[in-house]
Amino acid sequence: MVVLNGQTLNFTEVHSVLYDGDNVKYSEESMKKVEESRKAVERIVDEERIVYGITTGFGKFSDVLIDKDHVESLQLNLIRSHACGVGEAFPEIVSRAMILLRANALLKGFSGVRPVVIERLLDLVNAHIHPVIPQQGSLGASGDLAPLSHLALVLIGEGEVFYKGERTPAKEALTKEGITPIVLTAKEGLALINGTQAMTAMGVVAYLEAEKLAYQTERIASMTIEGLRGIIDAFDEDIHLARGYNEQVEVAERIRNILVDSELTTKQGEIRVQDAYSIRCIPQVHGATWQAMNYVKEKLLIEMNAATDNPLIFDNGEKVLSGGNFHGQPIAFAMDFLAIAIAELANISERRIERLVNPQLNDLPPFLSPEPGLQSGAMIMQYVAASLVSENKTFAHPASVDSIPSSANQEDHVSMGTIGSRHAYEVIKNTRRVLAIEAICSMQAVEIRGKEKMSTSTREFLENGRSIVSYIEEDRVFSKDIEAMSEWLKNSDFHFDAYTKK
């Protein structure tokens, strides 16, 4: 059970809710803050004070005063009118993350919602009812308005959800679980949609997959080093300490640990003096990716526990301030950075694939073919990797450098952070397929060299990997192999902690 308080949600807890299906509940202390904040909203409505989003319209309509008898209609109209997202739905796990993060943000007690709103959000998480939320339509400022409106629809019994493996009308799923829809009152619709939870949820899921993939990349690269009889001296600690980047030092250490008992690595001068950069510079390149990922993780951790709606309520309602915490620029930069960093893992992996299959660059059978000429072997797998790498370069173009004014130029600068988060996730999916191709090729190469000479760690990977993709004895439809290996990398527990010891 994960307890939310709006302050301390971390990646371990998020992982347990998203991937292990753990239930969630709120802390009593945080709910007291929510209740105090709600009393302030009710006073504002009763006193007919002019406060944005509570007694006024939204965006360019902020100067339009709303009669207190129309407060509920105002919130309902807001949700319905803003639920205009288009395109494919976010993955279900991202929808689950959105609910979790929105509930956590509201528990900070600055948003003025009733406790029942948070209770219903947690009901959705615990019942595994996940809103169907279209991916396209958010500018990433004024919050993720369109995506979060689709989330809010479910609370009022409208829209669609993923429930027990099927796409279902929300009201039907709520009824089956005994969950009563709510009627939104003052401030609540705005509080639900004025936040960065779509880009942050997508970013969190992307980061968790990227972290796992980055560790797997090191193991696959180590197997490639063996397949190419790579020079282990390039990973000597002194080289990396001399430069001073901790992440670079750590990657080199992990590679050494993975290959500690390998008989397929060589010393400098034994076969050649130096390896190509795609081998020799693994710690420098992968280490730089880890630097970027550490930055991304830090920003996501802050945003997971941030109040990002508007206005915010302080001092029991004595201060109600309009600001711009909904602006997604910090996450937009982080997501662009993540896309670029993971794209580089694919770039360097594709170059290692080329060295594994190109007979001019190694002493292995051309294209790792069982019968070169008659059978093409891994030739076209390298083409696929090159195509995926090229596509990544388009996805890695920063989304955050663009801005288009909206709401009659009231909202004249936006982050496009949600686009950045979606693109980062596409880069991760493509990179995983590139790494799957490298894994298939490196497994073939090391078996040609002699798997009995492999390190304990890489041989464990090979033995498990062979249950997914068999040795290439003749040409076959390799598309199935690539997808199977990619799925295994995504879903298996094979990451750093599982395969190397310090």
C-alpha cells in the first residue's frame, strides 16, 4: 500500500503502483489540509469575491463573472468543452500514472477541492479503472488541459475507460465497482485539469523504461565486445577517473564487472592496438546518457510532488494567487533531453551492429550468415537498425523550442512538453528494437567464437535469450525475432541489479 501525502512520492512507490498493481491511500494529515483549503473556496463563493476560476470564467474569459448559482454548470461545461483530445489513447499504464499524480498533487492542499474528489481518484487506481485519454491536443501550458479533461470526465461518469482488458463506457465500469460519480463544484473542474500530469505521467513511464533499457544496453554491449574480441584495457578505471565524470566511471566499472571472467576479451596489442569508438568509447557515450537521465529523474521527482494548478490557495484562503505553475517548461526540457540521450544509445548501438555484420570490420562470417551468399543472415537487420536510428533523429528534435499562442493570445507562450514526452517514449521504443537487433547479432557472434569462453554474466544473458530467439542456422523471418527480443527486454527482470555484483 502506497500512502500519498503530496510531498514525498518517489520512483519506487510509483513503480509499485504502476507495475505491481499496489493500492494507494491518502495520509490523514494531508487530507486535513485539503479540507481547510476547501473551506476557503466555499467562503469565496458565499462572499461572491472575484477570484479566477472560482467565480470567473477561464482563460480569456477570466473577466467574465459567474453567478454562484451557476458554479456547478461552470465546472461541468469546462470539463466537457476541454475534453477534445484526438489520436490514439495513451498507454493504459500512463493513464494510471496520471490519476496517481493528480491525486498526489491535490493532496498538497493548495487546490481547494473537496476530499471526495481525491477519494474518487484513488478509487479509480485501486479498482484498476483507467480513463481512455487521447494523446494529442495538449500545448503543455495552462496545464495538460485536453488530456486531463478526459480523465475528469470519468469522475462524473462520462467518457471511456480501460477496465479488465476492455475499452468500456466509464459509467458502466464505475457501476460494476460500486463507485458513485461525483458532481463537480466550485474550483474542482479547474483543479483537475490545470496541471502537468499528462506530460509528467508519460515522462515517468518513459524514464522507468529508459533506465531499465540503459542497464540492459551495457550488458548487450558487453556481449558485443566479446563477439568482436574487444580490448578490455579501454575500461580501466584510471582512464575514467582521469576525466572525472562519475557516470562514465560507473559505466566502465559495470562493464568490467560484467566481463570480469571472460576469455573472449583481449589486451591492447594482442590482436589490435585500439578498438573503434563504438567499442572503446562506451563509458564516455553511455555515461553522458546517464548524466542526462539523472537530470531528467531529478526534475520528474520534483514535478511528481508539485502543485501545478491555478489559482493556488494559501493561508486558509487569505491568499488566493494566480500564477503559472501549470507551465510545463521544466518537464519539456527534461523530455527533450531524455529523447536525445536515449537516441544516442541507439546511434552507438547501430554502429556496433555494423561492426558485427560487416566482414570488412571483423573476422566473423559475413553478416553472421550460416552460408554467406546463399543466405543473407543479419544483413537486413542492420538496415532496420539504421532506419530506426534515423527515425529517432526526427523524434529527438526539441519540442520545447516551439510555442504557439492560444486563448486569444492570453496564453501567449506554451511549452509543448506533452509532445516532448510522447516523442521521448517513441525514441525509447525504437531504441529498444535497435538493442534487440544488437543482442541477436552479438549472441550469434559469441556462439561462433565459443560460448564456453564467455563471461558468467553474458553467458547467463545468452542462455535466457536463446529461449526467445534461437541460433541462426538458416534464414527466417527475422521481424518476429526482433519483436520477440524487444518485448523480452521490456518485460523481463534482466537489468543491472539482476546480473552483476559489486
